[in-house]
Amino acid sequence: MRATMTDGGRRLAGIIDTTRPHQARLWNHWLGGKDTYPVDREVGDRIAAVYPEIADVARHSRAFLVRVVHHMIEQGVRQFLDVGTGLPAVDNTHEVAQRAAPGSRVVYVDNDPLVVAHARALLTGLPEGDCAYVEADVRDTAAIVELASGTLDLSRPVGLLLLGVIGNVPDEDDPRGVVRRLVDALPSGSIVAVNDGTNVLGVDEWTPAEATARGEALRLCAEAGTVPYHARTPEFIESLLDGLEMVEPGVVSTPLWRPDFPELDAGTPIDSFGGVARKP
């Protein structure tokens, strides 16, 4: 695993494979973005055909990010570590944070040079704040912490965002340990948000997970050669926040976490769960 602070000289040439779908570009496609190639749109549409909910998962995950960052700002957090950034989209972390608190600092982390290059080119913060970009694997927690400390003051609370990234960490690489090591490096008062895809809705003793629409979508992703994604359970996602003070309403389906208009129907639960917790 490698970890480097990117510089302005990084170029995209030689790092884009347009013959295979790319996970970040697939997600961008489902969000309605344009940073895609024909293979991404083709595979993305095939997956959406068997699992139409994927567009809702992408949309609600982005809305969850917005609400989480607002909550962190309300709690006095002005520093953010966004691990597993993905391609720039509408309402990126620094945009949400700096609209409310212009001096906010954000460090984006991704292990894909394509994502980091796009972020470097497109994600620029306000002069009062700061944005930095780290190329690192989520499992390389020591490198993430070391490089992030060049921009963030790790003696003050940090908002840690792990949205849609822990599903990429297989069981043998200890995903709980990955989260624990990152949290251990942060001071008291830091706030942690986790969100990932699940495969529990519609699963029962007669319908195994692999037979669901989500299971078929995961199979198509693997067949297309994307990074394997491990859909887990809400209970597993909750366990990632063990030892922290859970923020109400706990780990719930993403659209049900503090919806913007609670008096209205927040929508049907989707196979994506998230939660937020504070480090005591």
C-alpha cells in the first residue's frame, strides 16, 4: 500500500483504463454525473436494470453526507477527514462545511489516483479554510493519520467520514480494526460517521441474500472486474462504532437518519445503513 500527498503535477495519463468499469465512475453515473466512459455507463445501466434501487442508494448516501456534516458543524467541529472520497459530485464535504463555517479544513483520502487527480483539480476550498488530498488505502491508517496531520490539528475534534468505503475492506483485513485505529488517533469530541450498503431487506429463510436484486448487482459488479464490495448487516455497521456515544437515532437506513423534513415521509428504507457517534 502506498500513501502520498499529491501535488499539482499529477496527470491522468496512464492511470485511466477505459476498457473496464471503474467503481468511482459507476457511482458517479448513478448520481447522474458525467465523469464516465461508455463501459461505465453500460455496466452501470445493467446493474440498475436488475437493481433499480442503486440510484436511490447513491442519492441518499450523498444526502446523508450533507446532513452528517451539518450535524458536525453544529457540534463545533471545524476539521474533517473524508476517507474514500470518490469522484467529485454535488455537495462535497468541504462545500457543505465551508458554506456553514468558512474556516473549515478538509482532508480527502482515496486510494485511487484517478479520484485523487480529479479531486485535486476540482475540489478547491475557500481562502479562509483549507483542502488537502491524500492518496492512501483505507487500511493504511498510520499513513492516513500522518499525512492528514499536515493539514488537521489532531489535538482538536475531527469529523471522520467513512461513507461507502468499509464495504471495500474484506473480513480478513479486519474492517473493525481499521475503523478503531483511525478513531484512536482522534481526540475526544471527534465525531465519526459510517455508511455502507447492506443486503438485508427482502432476505428471509426462503430468499438468501445472493438471490436478491442487490445480490445480483454485486455479482454483476464482480463479473465486470470492479473492486469486490462486501455488503454487510446493520448490526455490523453498528459494531464499527463500538465504544463511542451513539447519536440518535442510531444506525438506521440512510434516508431515515435525521431527514431534513421529519414531519414528511422520509421514504421507504433502502439497503444502505448509516450512523453517527461521538468519541467521549
